[in-house]
Amino acid sequence: MSSEINPDDEAALNMRGVSNLEEARTWLQARNIGDIECVVPDVAGVPRGKMMPTNKFFSSNTLTMPSSIFAQTISGDYPEDDDRFQYNPTDGDLYFKPDYSTLTIVPWETDPTAQLLHDAFTKDGKPFPIAPRNVLKRVLELYDAEGWKPIIAPEVEFYLVKPNTDPDYPLEPPVGRSGRPEVGRQSYSISALNEFDELIDDIYDLSEAQGLEIDTLIHEEGAAQMEINLRHGHPLELADQAFMFKRTIREAALRHNIYATFMAKAMSSQPGSSMHIHQSILDRETGQNIFNSADNEATPAFFHFIGGHQHYMPALMPIMAPYVNSYRRFARDSGSPTNLFWGYDNRTVGLRVPNSSPDARRLENRVPGSDANPYLVIASSLAAGYLGIKNGIEPDKPRDTDNSEVMSKLPRTLLHAVDEFEADDDLLEIFGEQFVATYRAIKLEEYETFMSVISAWEREYLLMNV
């Protein structure tokens, strides 16, 4: 194989993505790639798949894996059958097709290795309805049918922490280049970012090698808490990037003997981590933002988009906050939203309208946690807005005061959230019975697993007092 890239070959020059199998062959040969990671995001957002030699990839027409990969809990268990969820005991195969637009290298591997995202299909060629990429594609088809082109931009927060090999011990901030861990909160501090300069350089280098575009990176409010903002674009492309960024950041941190965690609430004394989603919609024919009128005023569609979020977000909370830990983030005066109010440039409400030019009018959904699956979060947020527009749902009045201590509408526990999710007929129609039943069963099983663990709080206060 050649190790030189032909400067006249546009496909081979791309850092990320090609159009078809033949371009993929050229791309891989130009980089002397020996192995390919065939990757599928599961329901939790965990990368699943197979690694194979490049020649094996081209010699085989099909990639198969058991359908059970989309029924696993975060602990690797499987739900019990019930009246809505019955799993096929034969655990038959699904068929996976590559999306060549996602082809890129794996820059942390020592040998030349590529990665390629795949989509899941049944044996009769239909998209498997539980696969998160397919869920998002199904919602995007609803927008396409209306002549709309949604644009999104995620903001993903995470913590850097000391290595933690014993889960009985709490997480702690890592030691930076000064030799001291952070203790105070350092929101937007450049000096605090500089504590981890080499790690951050690795994040940028690894991202650039994969063709991932970082808009900004900042230090957030918590100790060694960071936020990466991605450039706005197509929802599926940005979901792919958010999925790949999580893996990239973890790998960069491990190079420096540090863990990166996307837990919604990593440390009890620190703020939680979110995944804010900025959203707007363009008219496919004109390219104009449908949230903005000809006289630069907000349109009814914009207000209905907000109203849809207010109406459906409680039922979508198992996706926005998918674990028991996720609900620890929603605390009064914590910097995380505790309500579904909306307001102009108001960070104390769950739904914020940022300051912008009229043609960039958008809604920021501040409810999702960074522990959530980006494909499902983006699909759910767009589904809520879509239903709001189609059903003409009016929002309440915007809030222009501090609402950080106001608890409103959001479920406070995973069980409460699951109850609302499985009972909503509009969401059932969009996501389908198989997805809703499977996702519900996974969340209930994860809750039961959590309940089997006795916490330090219980030992501290109940051991000798009750």
C-alpha cells in the first residue's frame, strides 16, 4: 500500500468522510490503514462493534452482530420480560451498513487504524427501530416532509478527575501543572485551563486528526470542569461528533493519567454536567430561519417550538436524564435547570433564547445532562419542537427574573420520568412501540440494579439511628 496521499485526490485528502466504497478504499490505502473499527452507538451511547483487518472489511459484504447489543443496560445486564417488553430468546443477528461519511482515523492507536460508524438493519433490510442513529433519522424524516432543515449545536460539559479504581471512594479533582488540585470554582478562568495545557492540546490534536470541529473550549464552574462547544450544523453530523468527542476526550485524558467523566453529577460538592442543545430550523427551499419573520420578529412557529418543549419535556426526561445519578443534577440554586420556564438570555430557566441577530434566532434546551446519548437527546428535543409546531402549542410567558430555586414540572426521579414517558401517545407514535418498550425496560432494570447497592448515606445515618 502507498503511504503518500495524492494531492489531486480530493476524497483521499479529506480528514473525515468519503462518499462510497471505492473512495473508502483509496482513503484507507493512502494512509496505510491496517485495521478498521466498525462502530455502532448503543442505547447508552457506548461504542459497540468489531475491529477487523482492512482486507477483511473489503472482502466481506455483511457485518452482523446480535440484536441484544441494543437491549443492554449500562451495567451489561438485560431487562426481564414483562407485558410490554419480550426479548427474542434466539438473539438473532442484525445487519450493519457503513456510513462512509463518518470514516476517519483513530489517532490514539499506535498502528494505523480507522473508525467507521454503521447503521443497524433487520434481515429484511428495514432500519432497526431501537438503534439511536435510526431514531434520530426517523425524526429528521418528519422535518424533511415539512420542508424544514433543523440546525443544532451541542455544548458538552465534563470533569477531569483523579484516577478512581475503587467506586466506594468519591471522585476528586486532578492535580494540574502547578502540583495542586483545584478547590474553588473557576468559571471561564484561563489560568485554570492552563493547568491542563498539555491535555487540552491533545484534545485539539486528536480532534483535528479526526476532522472534528471544536468551536470553543472553556473552563466551567466546577473544579476541573470543562465545556466544549461544537460548531452548528446538521443534527446527525453533530450527534456523530458529540459521540466521538466523548471517546476522544477520555483518550486524551488517559494519556495524562487522568479520567474524563461525563457523569451528570460527578461530585456532590460540585455543579452537574449538562449537554445544552441549540436549535433552529431553516426552510429548505429559501434557506431562511422559520423562527424569524420578514420584519425580523419571532414567528408563531418559534413560540410553538418552545411550547412543544414545555409540554413534552417531562415525558422525555428518561432520555434527557437517563440514570439515577442524572437527577442529582437538578437541585435548587445549582446552575442546572429545575424548571421548564423559558426566557430571553436567562440561564435560570430550562429553555433559554440566547441573544442573537434575528436570522440566528434559536432555542437552547438546557435540560439534558452530559451523560445522555447525543443521538437520542437531539432526536427528542427536535421531536418536542416538531410536535409543538404541528399541534400549535403555546408557551407560557417568558421569565425575566431569577428562577434558579423554582422547581416546576420536571420529574425528580427516574421512575417518575419513565412513567410519563411510556404513557405519552404522541411520543409513542414518533418513537414507536418497540423503542419505547425496550428503552423503558432498560431503565427499569438499571433502577433495580441501583437499588441493590447500599449507599454511604444509608450507613452514615441509618446504621445506629433507626
